[in-house]
Amino acid sequence: MEAPPRPILVALGSEARSLRLIQAGFRLARERSAPWIAVHVDTGPGAAVEDAEQVQVWMQEALQMGASVQMVAAPTLAQGLSELTRTSHAQALVLGRSRDRWPWARLGHSTADELQRRGLEAELVVLDDRPEVAEPGAEGLQFRALLGTLLVLAACTGLAWLIPREGDPSQVLLVNLLGVTFIAHRWGSGLGLLASAMSVLLYNFLLETPRFRSVSAHWPNLLMFLLVLLAAQAVVGLLHRMRQQAREVQRRELHTASLYLLGRDLARSLTPEGVAETTARHIQRVFRGQAWLLFPDGAGWRVRPAPSPLALLPSPGELLPQLAAGGRVGDPLEPLVIGEATWLSLTGTNGSEGVLRILTANEGGLPSQTWELLKAFAVQIALALERLRWLEEARRTQVENETERLRSTLLGAIGHDLRTPLAAIHGAASSLLLPGTIAEATRTDLLTMIQEESERLAHLLGNLLDLTRLESGAIQVQKEWQPLEEVIGSALGRMERRQGHLPVRVDLTETCSLVPLDAALIEQVLVNLITNAQRHAPGQEMDLRAWDEPGWVHLEVADRGPGIPAEFQDRVFDKFFRLPGAGEGGVGLGLAICRAIVQAHGGTIHLQERPGGGSCFRFALPLDGTPPAPPEGAESLTPGGIR
Amino acid sequence: MNQPLILIIEDEEALRRFLIPTLSGQRYQVLSAATATEGLAMARSHNPDLVLLDLGLPDRDGMDVLKELRSWSRKPVVILSARNQERDKVQALDQGADDYLAKPFGAAELLARIRVALRHTLPTEVTEPVVCGGGLRIDLAQREVSLEGRIVKLTALEYRLLEALVRRNGKVATHRQLLAEVWGPGGEGNTHYLRIYMAMLRKKLEVDPTRPRHFITEPNVGYRLSLEALGD
């Protein structure tokens, strides 16, 4: 049986770099599929309370990333770590090394060196603080700095020469202090050190009378100059720290501002494409690089904003494991640099939302000191993508619920309305088939019923099909300019051929001639409205009117029936809505179809109470586009010449 | 006298069961086929006087069958179309089908369409110059139209449109066909011309233009001139 993998130890202190140690430990453990242990060595009293609290924070973080934690007490860090490594049979030990120690501490006295001397069996992984990035053109500056130092020293000596001294070096000291401080501040502490030593010698050899005497003759002065050196060092140190702090504040401010701007724009992006564009714009502004969002799509990528100029992308299967970060927001997501491209996993609350790819002009991707901000960007982008995904999911769920609700209403309504005519047809047909004779009148009656009920069934199914196709967009409205009269005539003609004369008064104003509409569909609207009026006001006269106003044509079907109670007026156009107490007949689809058709034309439909009793269905169709030129020789069709 | 032979090409058995006895009862000879291949073979061997063709056949597109039929036969073809085949229906009419019946249809409607389809389309050279019915009288030789005994004056284009409808002898004419016949090639896009002239014809030749009896609109398909008795 295979032995379980040996654990990886990560030594944590209270310093900020512990986060990087945690990330490194997590990554290493993941690579080697080994457990990992976060260790803090307590080297006895003396540690500040805040430090202990910070250690707790890091330990918590490590715990969340899947580490087990351990605290040990030992006189020195090295001793504690070496003992623990031995007892836990660790395969590797990750620890940090800071730079802000005294230089001599780095020569053989660091914990790492100490551990090596103790003959550790485990592999030692030492994380240096990130190297300070050299100022651009640092080599060119070296010579100029040296020259500048000499010039400043010469100037100081010259100035000191002019000051009456009479054996008292204090004024000269002040001048030299100023010079050395300036040099150290401007060109760094190395040259400052050199300058202070040189100013001592210069004073001794040039200014002190008698000149060119040996140093030993000026012991007291020499002591003074040593003080100058120390004072200059102290001032320079303070200045340096202040400057660093100011820079840090500036950097933080910049980060905050960039993040704020990005977050604001991301919140306004409503699609993944929008997020990608926002990302690209902000990364261009802040990091001076082109950015793309990549979403795994089978064996390839969906790239936004499209298209990526470099088609040669590593496949998701190849890249994702390399980028593999933790499973949650804020889990380690160190960028991966391949050639000129920097890659980052966009990790949301539950898993990767995609990959960010940044292309910069220089080889080696984005410089590592920008990574912190870049990672913050990645988290924001991931959250934005995740938000969109959730929105989409919520919307889909809503649609599904709506569909489900409709389906159940539909089944309920249809169940009844299909069964009734079917039962009648079935019953009538079976009695016709009974042996024996049936009276001729009964026979005709039954056959008429079969015909009527099957027509009703066909009508119901036709309506359902129409509504479904209208709502799913399967029916395209084919608008053509045509006389309203033709549609009205077609609707009335169709109904009258079937059921004889209808008591409909038609009133068209003189002005409306051509209207853009789909004749078959608008005819359906009119037939449904007239049928509806017939059903609620049987045998009574109804009015069909049409008139126009700029941009719109209005049509209205008005009856003198009982009207529709105010509380139902909003709902009459809903699918399967039937007035309570309404008799047999419709299934509540006719008006829903009317609304769907009118809306597909870009128009509106509503119900009004008719003055003097009855209800009045009114719909308006837009007169959009320019009407076609009338044919030549159509002089008899002056505007409104329809009647 | 020999009875017209009708070939039914329809895949739904229920519909065949309704069509065959209905037509046989009207003293037509009836043949039926359930697939396009079978139907085309029967059409070749029996040369029927009329074909009832369903557009939704299982083995081949109904439009193909129509084209093949039309490649060698001028005999009338009546299309049986389902509700969601509006576009195919118009295309079939433009491709040379004589008329259509939208499912579901009743026996009376079916027999009326078959009667109309079996009538010959009037040839351009006038043989039977006077057509009348429902109060309308159209004399193709004299180019004279009268309504209830009064002579009605028509413009040249109005008359050409009326004549195009009359020649179809009760069968449907698509917008395209009418535009091509009245306005000549290139007029196909101007459907609104047709509608305006139709409105003018109705104004002159219908008692109530909002309740047309003769100039019947087939929505999104075309027009049909019906000269049969009122209340048809």
C-alpha cells in the first residue's frame, strides 16, 4: 500500500507576507496533492498583542484554505521549525525571508541558513520579499549620481572655505550635514555614506589649518564628523520612510480609485459582452494592456470582446489546471505569465466564471508589483459575471414558472372544453350506430350536433394554435398597405356567409384610406370582437367604426349588451379569462388573440364603457412608414374615397 | 356519360375515409393514394380529371408533386392545406394549382370547390361571351358590365381586373397572378394597386362594399369572383 503523502509545512508570522506564504503553500500542496500545515513558532514573551492577533488572522485564513494549523513554542524560530519538520515528516518547508533586516543578518544568520545547518531532511522553499524594481535607466544614473555627489561636496567645501572658522568646525559641520543629507536623499544612502566619509577627509585636509596634516591630529573634529554622519543617516532614513509612505498612500489611492471606477462601470454592464468591454477599457487605462475575457466553450474559448487578434490560445483543458485556483472568491489566484500574456482565473463564489487574458507590449507579462491590483480587478470582474449569471438564472426560473402556470391553466381549461364537445360527438355517433330505427328528425338532430360540436372543437384548437404561434413569434406580421374597408368587408362577408345577415352598422370616416396591416390577422381580430359582442348582446345592433388621427387609425366594435363590470375590465384580455356566469361558448381565448395580434402590429387595444350602456372594444394601429403612391388613373380614389 | 375521375393524394386515413364515400356518392369515380410516389404513379396510369393534393405528405414535399404533375398535365389540382401552411398554399397556387381547401372543411365546401375546379377556365378567345349571376351581367364580347340591369362604366384597368377574375370562373386568383395579368410583368410588387382597384370595383359593383357578395377576399392569398346565387 502506498504511504500517504508527507505534509508541507508553512511557517507563518504576523507580517503581511504571510498571505503570500499561505498562497504558496496552498499551491504547492495542490500540485503535490499533499496535506499542508500552517505553523507559527512562538519565541516567547516580547511579541506585541497586535502581532498575536494578526497571527490568528493568518491562521484562520490558512484553515479556510484547507490547512491544518499548529502553534509551537521554541526559543528560536529555527529550532522550533526543525523540530516540527522532523516530527511531522514534512516533505517541504515554506518560509519567508524579509529584506528589511540588517544586511549582515543575511549572511549566514537567517533562519533558512540556520535550518540548513541543522541538516533538514525536508526541501526548503524560501520566499523572498518581492525585489524592489529598479528605477528605469538606473545604470545611466549611477555615474551621474557619483558626479553629482562630488559636485555637491565641492560646493559644500567651497562654501565652508568662505565661512570664518577660527578652529571652530561647527558652521562647517552644518554646511556638510546639509550637503550629505541632500546627497543621501537624492541618490540613496550608499552615496550618502561615501559623502560623509569624504566630507570628513576634505575638512581635515583642506579646511583645517595647517592643511594636509594627518587625521590623528584632529581627534575632536573627527568625532564631530562621525556625529554628522550619524545625523545625516538618521535624517535620510526618516525622509526615505516618509517618501515611501507617501508613495504607498498614493498607490493605495490610485488602487482605490481604479477599483471604484471599475466597480461602478461593471455594475452598469448588463451582459457578459458589456463586462468584457468594460474590463478591456479599464485594463487598458490602468495597466496599459489589452484584455479579453475567455469563457471555456467545449474544446475552445468564447472570447469577448471578439475577436482576439492572436488565434493561438492554449486549450481550456491545458490552461485551466495551471490556473486552477481555489473554489471561492479570494482564493489564491496568482497570475500566470506565458510569453507576453498574463492569465488570471476569475473565481466567483462557486467556481470559475472565466479567464482573464491580458496582453502587454513587453515580454514577461505584467510586472509583479501590479499583481495585487490586478487580483482585486479579477475578483470584481468575477463577481460581476456571477451577478449576471444569477440574474439570467432568476429570469429563466421566472419564465419557467410562468410557463408552468400557463400550462396548468391551459390543461384545466382545455380539459373541460375539449371533453364536452367530444362527449357529445361520441354520444351522438354511438346512438346513430345503435341497431333499430331512429326517427328521421332525431337522426338529423344528432348529425347536426356532431357537426356543430366538431366545428366548435376545430375552432377551439385553431384559436389555441394561433395564440401559441403568435406568442412564440412563429406568426410573422406581414404588413401591407390596404383599404380598411377590404378587411372589414372580408370579416363581415366571412361571418355572414356562414350565419346570414349580421346587425352591424359600419361607419368609416372619409379620411382613412390605406392602412398598413396584416389582413388575415386583423380580420381575425374583427371576427373575434364581433363574435364576442354577439355572445354578450345577442341579436342586438352593434356598431363598427373606424377613424384616424395623425399616425394612428382607430377601430371600434361597440355593443349595447350588459357591459363588463369595472373590476374585470383589466382582465378580459387575459388568456382563459371568462366572465363569471358567462354561458357556454367561448373559452376565453378570443380577446387574448386580439390583444396578441394588435400588439404584434405595434398597436394597443382596450375596453371602454359605452356611454348609454354596453361595452366598446377599441384598438389603434400605427400608420408607420410612408403610404405607397396611388396608381395612375386612380382619380376616383381621392383620399377617403372608399365609401 | 362518363363520370369525372378524381385522384385523392392524402396520407391521413380518416380524411380518405371521409373523402372517398362523399365523392363516390356524388357519382364521381374515385382513386386514392397515401403517398406522393403512389399518387404520381396513379396519376400517370389513370390520367384523372382532377387531383386533390395534400401538401403535407410523408415521403415527398407536396410542392414537388405539384411541379411534377404540372410538367405533363394541365388537369385541375386542388390543394388541401393545414392551418399552418398559408405560405405553401399561396406558393402552390402561384405554381399552377387551381384552388385550395383549408382543413377542416365540410362536404358542401368540398363539392363546391370541385365543381368550380372542373369547370374550364375561360379561354382568352371568347367563346361564351356573357357571364351572369347575382344581379351582375358581364358581356366579354361587348366589354359591357351591368348591375341589376343598369350599365356600369368601368375604367380600362378596372375592366381588365374584372375580366381576369371572370376568366378564372370562380377559382381563386392570387395577388401575383392578378398583378401579372392586369399590370403586366414587373407589377408584382404593387399589391396595394390591386387592393385599391378592387375597392373601386366593389364600390361600383357591390350593393354594400363593406359586405361584398361577389368580390370575395381570400386573406393573404388573393381574390375570387363569386357569381353564384346569394346566400351560397
